[in-house]
Amino acid sequence: MRIVVALGGNALLERGETPDAEIQEHHVLTAVEALVPVCRDHEVVLTHGNGPQVGVLALESESDPALSHGYPIDVLGSETQGMIGYWFLQALENAVPERRFATLICQTIVGEDDPAFSNPSKFVGQVHTKEEADELARQRGWEMRPDGKAWRRVVPSPVPRELVELPVIRALLEADITVICAGGGGIPVVRGADGRLSGVEAVIDKDKSAALLAEELKAEALLILTDVAAVEVGWGTPEARPIREISIAGLRAMDFPAGSMLPKIEAACSFVEATGGFAAIGRLSDASELLAGTAGTAILRR
Amino acid sequence: MRIVVALGGNALLERGETPDAEIQEHHVLTAVEALVPVCRDHEVVLTHGNGPQVGVLALESESDPALSHGYPIDVLGSETQGMIGYWFLQALENAVPERRFATLICQTIVGEDDPAFSNPSKFVGQVHTKEEADELARQRGWEMRPDGKAWRRVVPSPVPRELVELPVIRALLEADITVICAGGGGIPVVRGADGRLSGVEAVIDKDKSAALLAEELKAEALLILTDVAAVEVGWGTPEARPIREISIAGLRAMDFPAGSMLPKIEAACSFVEATGGFAAIGRLSDASELLAGTAGTAILRR
């Protein structure tokens, strides 16, 4: 079965953790442990978030104006694709030596006319106090918004329209190679009137890119892995209970708060609607069970 | 013709330049201009250095101990593969839209017993004054050595033994995809007694990796592109004159100072000796002429 697996950037770096390499590498090992049975038995394309990592590199690239000016987000995104992609590549090669893996640097085309550019909404990087946030907004021109009790930088999150390296991903799958790609939803680029690609300052929603990837690759399943066990009815209330199985229509009729779950639900629905395939949302450590339908939330066509 | 092209890291960042993204992207565009005819007419594998870029990221990743501890060199290497690989990917896609390109994250296995680990010799990162160098050695435990009139950090440069992603590179070439890979000579890893790969703090000589890559891929030519027009007899003296064509034996009989040219010569000789193929060393902007034998230094088997 061809499966696209989407992993949250927070799976590698939990809130409040120091963004050291060793800490993230440890999380990668845990993630890979959960992914081994899926990678062993299926044709997998693994994609991952990079929000926390881009934020750290953004801060560091601006840390010493005598050394360099801050790097644009597309370039920071390419660095995180290399770094996170390397960690997964090595961990998967070690865990599943009978298979071949490839980490591919990938660009995703967004529309220059996407309304997201006038309304930045995607959180990236470290959490800050209100005072730090005001200072960063003043000093660096960043747009800062509250995220829970803390403050974080926000950047535009345009809709992914086209995955530039899709033919390369297809060629690798045809050669029976498991692909790690489109990290952070892909490096955001626009195609100009002259047909040329160029990077833009944005972060693409990795779940939307994963859905696009799964659709374009005609995958049979899309697994969206996160740190909660399932989508819940009455989330955040004492009556909260997990949804084991729901139709697109059922899911769309419910009211989810904007936040990290909503884009996952939208991505799963979009994939199921477009392909009739199987989508599930749940905990990373339950990856195999999600695929078997014994854990998480399965999204059905009807 | 299958050709491995090796590009110096200094091609993207000249000595004394600010390591801003924009400056390096500009150099990439210039490099790609020179590579277009070669990429259009041949089956190319492009590899590149990353010394200056790893050095900058190393400094930045240690810039704020409250944010993160310094990242290990293998991880910094993976970031530069992503970043430089992205720049070349996009620039090549724009310049040669009729071809497909892929940037691959690549690991290179070195020996844990390599003598280089007890004798660090590879310059990385920024140039420093003697005083700054002493301070960095004291503060960060770096080994610092003089490089011309300036001082720079040195790290071990073990010999590349095996390219982990070689089968993936082959699969891409078979699918008629031009490959950008093994940046910085590949991310340095060792294979433990249990068969597992793990990263090590080293920088692999990209020219040696390029020669290994060219040998393993049975390339017909290896182009080593740098910022000098040719290998010279009497280099650095008033009698210096470029060598247009020389045999391995002739080249090996000459006395070259340790420095950036010697590893290029050794890599070219190693490739020609192992395969009987064609190798040339010369200026990046002369790439096509090097291949035609009308510029640079051609290294012949006998």
C-alpha cells in the first residue's frame, strides 16, 4: 500500500524544550520506532513539520549582525529539510536496513495572489513574553501574536498549489525507495510570469502539503501523526470523548477551534474527498494501529 | 557522457564576504550560468563544498547558550546540504527547464580508525585574528591554525570510504534526473560494529568524495572547478605557468604545497587511475572549455 505519513514539527521538539540537536535526535529515534512496521510493510512517503526548527534558525541567523543578516524563511526551510531529513534518513536506515531511503529537498509552489500574504497566521519559533514580543516586533519587524499565554512570531501560510519535485518523488518510489520529503510543507516558492521559481517568506501548512502529496501520488492512505490520541468531540470540555470513525460530512458539520487540529482535519477530509482513500489522525506512537483502524480517528468518505 | 562536477565551497562565498544568503545566491546564479551547457548536454552529478557555510552555522548555533548548545558538525553539514542544494536546485531548474533535478541529502562513511581524527587539518568557517583565535580555542575548545595571515578553525578530514546513498543516486540517474548530492563531501558518519550509522565531528574532503562518487558511478569525466584557471608549474613564483595537459605520473612527480590545490590534484589522479576517465581542474566559469579540453589542466592516464 502507498502511504503518505505526516509528522508534526513538535514531534521533534516539545514546547519548552531546549532546541539542542541531541534532544531532537532522541525524538527522531522514538518517532522512527513507531514508523518501522509501516515502513517495512508499505511504500511510504514521510513528510514532517519544521516550525520550531525554522524559528530557532531564524533567531540564530540574526544573532550577530556583524556575521550575517538574517536569512529568509525559504532558505531557513531548506536548512531544516536537510537537518531533519538527515536525522530521519539515518534513523530509518539503521532501523530498517533491508530498505533504501532518500531525503529529497523539495519546493512547493504557492500563489503570489494568495490572501495569506496579507494576513500572517502561522506560528513559528520560540515562545516569548509580551515584552520580548514587543521588542522583536520593534527590532526586526516581525508580526507577533499570542499563542496561549505566550507570544510567538507569525508568518503567512499560503495554500500549497504544486509540488515542484513530484516527478522525482515518483521516480524514487518506482525504484522502491522510501522517500522523506516536503519537510515543513516544502520550501515556499512562487513561479513568476517568466516561469522562474523564487523563494518567498512564508511557511506552508505541512498537513495541506501532505494531502496534496498523497493526492498527487495516488496514495491509498494518509496518516497524520501528532501528540493527541484522536480527534475529540467536545474537545477541552469534561465531556470530551475520542472519535473512532467519522465521515467527511460528519467531521465538517462539527465545530473545531482554529489551532493545530483544524488543519489536520481539513487535510484528511481533502484527501479522502479527492481520492476515496483512507485517512487517519492520531498519536505518532500508534502509527501501526492507526493504519489498522484500531486507534486514532479514521476519516471515511461517507 | 556521465560527468561528476565538483564545485568549491568558496565559489559561493569568497574570503572576506559577508555570509548573507543573498550574496551566496548571487554566486550560485553565476556558477549555474557556467554549468548550463554541461547540464544540458550531459548526465551530470553536481557536488559542492560547504566549508565556509558550516563555519558560519557553527558560530551561529553557539551564539546564544540560552537558546541552544552548539550543533555537531554532521548536523551543520546536513543543514548546508539542504541550503546550498536548494539554491542550486532552484537555479538549475530555472536555467534548464527542460531537465529534471534532485537535491539529495547524502552521508559518507569514514573509518573510526582514520588517522585524521588525531590530526585535525581541514579549515572551516570564518577567518580570525590571532587574538580571536586564542579566545575561540580557550572558550570553545576549537583547534585553531594559521591560514595565510589569518587564523581559522581546523577539524579532522578523514578519507571517504563509502557513499551511503549511492544506490539512490544511481536510481535517479537511471530516471534521467540530474543529481545534486554529497555536498561538503557528504555528511560524515561511521558504521559501528552493529552496522548502525552515526554522525561524527569531521569535514570530508569534497574533492576526494567527488573522485569516489565518479569512480563508483563509472563516470566518464570528473571536473574539479575552482577559482584558478589551471594547475601551475612554479606556482607562486614569477615563472609560474599553467599546465594544459599532464599525465598522472607527471603530476605526481611535481611538488605541490599542501593547500587547496593538492587535494584536487590527488582526487583527479585517483579518478583517472582507477577508471581511465578524463579529469580536469580549472576555473568554474570555464566549465564547458574544461570539458572540451580548451582550458584548465587536463589529467591524462599516461
